[in-house]
Amino acid sequence: MQQVYSTVDKVAATDANVLLIGENGTGKEIIAREIHNKSKRKNHIFINVDLGAIQENLFESELFGHCKGAFTDAKSDREGRFELASGGTLFLDEIGNLPLNLQPKLLSVLQNRTVRRLGANNDIPVDIRLISATNQPLFDKVEENQFREDLLYRINTIRIDIPPLRERPEDIPKLAKFFLDQYKNKYHKPSLHFNNDSLERLKKYNWPGNIRELQHAVEKAVILSEKNSIESELLIADKKTTKKPGTETFNLEENEKTIIQEALDKYRGNISLTAEKLGINRSTLYAKMKKYDLQ
């Protein structure tokens, strides 16, 4: 992480395009905001766009805006995310999930630094700092003809690889205590603390969901704890006791939640691959993840 923050310090003062690569939950958005906050654009807007969550038919409208009457539900003019971010930073999250047929449209805007709203005849100049992020191996996707090489080089002036939490166990106690301070104040439990066994168990756990999973584990432990010392069992459930679909319950929602979580864990949070294996599209998977509070 020292290497990561050293690169952040060097690149923040420039307007170079940055590509953040790391597993889900490693803190890519936090790094993106850190770059923005250390840049000359820090007093301007930071816009976060999750490209994997935008439906294909809404892509151009969401990013580039539209004019009144451009399509059935376009009842008024609307700025897209590029226009809204002009003067500041545009963070394109999960760019690896962008369908191949939509990539040329994004590339054109990034090359020309102008957008044309749907239904308009004129181009609008935009001044943005671009930061992109993905949990997918984009160079492999280029080889597989699933991601445009010219778009990859356009977004990849500076590449920052963010290591997963399991590769930096020395950070785990510090992060856990940081989250504990947040949640013991939120839930009015000022004397709550970790015992040594809890911290050791946190360091030994693999954390497939990375920092986001750690944060949720600490919040859950704070809520459930009835003592001043947090027990390790409240932080990490014993995998051997986890219910398997169909073995102890016939509740459809419980089984669906379990199956989706197991698929996300197996495919390391790769949304496209998880959706493919589950037989659903990305938008449906995102909706179900939100419904069940899955990461």
C-alpha cells in the first residue's frame, strides 16, 4: 500500500488517466477519491459511475445526456454524467463490465473530450479528469476480443494495482480498529474493544470480500456484542455450520441469497462471470445483491 500511495501522490497533480485494478472491496473508490482530493480539481465535483449497473439502452442517456423528446420518456433536457463532472473528476467504476458494443461510444468521447446529447445536433466540450477501475484482467479480455485495445490504452496512462486484504495482513488490525471506532460511536457502545483472540482470527481469515467484508463483519459484531470485549465468533462465522441450499430450509429467498453469495465468493466478485454462471444478466445480479445486502 505504500507503493500505491506513493503513486497516488505522483499522479494526483497531473491530469493523466488512471486505471485502478483490484478485487471487489479493496477500496478502489477510496483511492480514486484520494487522487481527486490531492489534485487541482479537489474543489470541484467527483462523479462516480458504476458502468456495470447501467442498462445498455440507458447507457448514452446516463453518460452523455439527452434532449427533450429524444425518446419516449425524455420529458425534459438532461445533462449526462460527463457534463456534470466537467471541471472535476469522473470515476468510471467496473469498466470491465462495459459491453463491447458500447465501448466505441465511450472511446469517442474520451478522445474528443466532447459529448453530444441524444437528440442534439451540437457537441458540448467537457473538461474531466478520468479515473477508471475494474476487478477484471483487461489485458486478457483484449486477447479474447471482449475489450477494445484502443480503449484500454486510452484509460491506462497510469495503472495502479491495489493488493487484496489477504496479502497485507498487517493492515487488518488497524482497519478493524478504525471501523470499530466508527461503529461503537454509532451504536453507543464506547467501551467496546477487540480481545487478542479476535484480532488474531481476523488476521488469519482469507477475506474474499476484502475491506468491505471486514467493515461489515465489524459492524455486525458491534451490533450483536453483549459484552465489552468482542468475541471472535461474532466476527467470522464457522464455515462448517453454514447452511447449504436445500438441506435445512426450503425458503426460496434464503437459498437464493446463499447461492449468490457462494458464486460471488467462488468467482472472486467478478460480476460478469458470476451472472453468467447463475444464468442471469448483470443488472439482475446487481438488483439481487442490493436486495440481500451482498458484496
